[in-house]
Amino acid sequence: MEINKNKGETIGLVPTMGALHDGHLALISFAYKFCDVVVVSIFVNPTQFNNASDLEKYPRHIEKDAAFLKKHNSKTLVFTPNVEEVYADGLKSESYNFGSIVDFMEGEFRAGHFDGVGSVLKRLFTIVDPDKAFFGEKDYQQLMAVKKLVTITGQKVEIIGCPTNRNEFGLAQSSRNFRLNDTQLKQAELIFEALTQARSMFDDYSILDIEKEVKKRFQQSALELEYFSIVKTKDLIPTTTKEPKEAYRGFIAAFLGDVRLIDNMALN
Ligand code: AMP
């Protein structure tokens, strides 16, 4: 892959783990609004999985992905490094001081996940040297952690977040959806419905009441709720009280069979 930065072109990087879907395409189209050249990296990063079977089962179809990207925009550059290229200094994670933003939710339930994300992105930013890098709000905690990462590493890349792309029923597009059958895809819509309900209850009900309602809906469903958290957007710390002028978000992780799905939404 050859990029001529001297031409003054703005380079955007969209890091992905492949198994590409419309959510990725929305992110890539978003990146083209800001950049002349868009590089999509496809790399299933071993250090961000805390569960060997999750890593093994992660869907991989690089050739299909490359064709999907080409059809979307033939100018998009695809970067598919192997593990040795990314982790030339050995397959290991560094630890980063991300602060409170990784203490709960994904940080709590996936030990070491964000250190793995930081370790791979630091390397991808070094290899590709983009001016901007794009991340989906679907992984909101990741987006905030990456913003923090570049302040820690001092890398000169601007981190830009893109709204979550959903199917017509609200289900957030995800590579993990490829592992769901048609019945499960319908069942998974509960995640969006619960977040939407939390948002509509937010002004009039206490956080504890909202949590109770959401948990009840999951108990009556095929999904197993791992967490539902209402947090302050600025620090991602769960709270049970509301303060005026403060922004809040709801976050959900739930299992459908052995497929783990996450989503989140602004509540006010
Ligand atoms: P992944 O391949 O799942 O690691 O995702 C690569 C990037 O695409 C991350 O920045 C994700 O947040 C983003 N992404 C994944 N799904 C969506 C979606 N439905 N809408 C917007 N961005 C997404």
C-alpha cells in the first residue's frame, strides 16, 4: 500500500476487524466527507479478545470484504496486515491509563480489552500515519478510549466519531449479527427497543425505575442481559441520580445464545 502524503491529501483510516456490513460502509462514507484518501484496515486483533473461543469464532471473510469495499467505492484502499506485521515487537498488550472511561461496562466485563484495542491502534496509527481516524458510536466506550489513547501516545491523528448505523428495525449493524439466524435477528431488536424505552422514560422516571423496567423486559426474552447501565456521557461512570444540564447514555450488552451484542444510545 503506497500513499503519497506529500501531495497534501488528507488521509483517513477506518480500522475494522472485517466481516464488513452496512455499518462499516456508513463509517467509510462518513470518512470520505473529511478525507481525500480512505484506508480501511482489516485485522482481527488477538490482544483485544479476553475469550479464546470468541476470537476463534469471530467471522472472517477477507475476499468477500474486499469485493464489498470495491463495490462501495473503488478508490478505498484496503490494508490487511498479518499479526507479525502489526506486532513486529511480539504479540502483547501494553497497559494504558484510560481513567474512569474504561472502568465499567466493556472494561469491567472484558478484562484487558481496551489495552488490546489501544495496543493495536497505536501500531496501526504508526504504520498508516493517517491525519484522521474514524470510529463508530456503536462502540462508544471504545471511541472515548481512542480519543484518550492519542493524548497518551501523543500521536497526531484526529479521532472522529460516526453515528450508529441500524437496520430498518433499529438493530445496530454488527459483524456478530452474521452469526444470528432469522429468529434471533428479530429477537435481538429488543436491545434497540429497550434503549428507546429508556430514552422515552428518562425525563419522567428515576434511573432505578428505568433499570427495573429494562431488566424485566430482558427477563421475559430470549436474551440474557449482561449489563444495562445508565452513565454520565462525560466520564462513562454509572449513576443512579440525574443532575440538570448533564448528558446521559444508556449501554447494553446481552447474549443471544453464545453471541454477545452491544449497543448504546443518548438518553437526553
Ligand atoms: P469492528 O469491525 O466491529 O471492530 O468495527 C470497526 C469500526 O466500525 C468500529 O469503529 C465500530 O464502532 C464501527 N462500527 C461497527 N458497527 C457499526 C455501526 N453499526 N454503525 C457505525 N459504525 C459501526
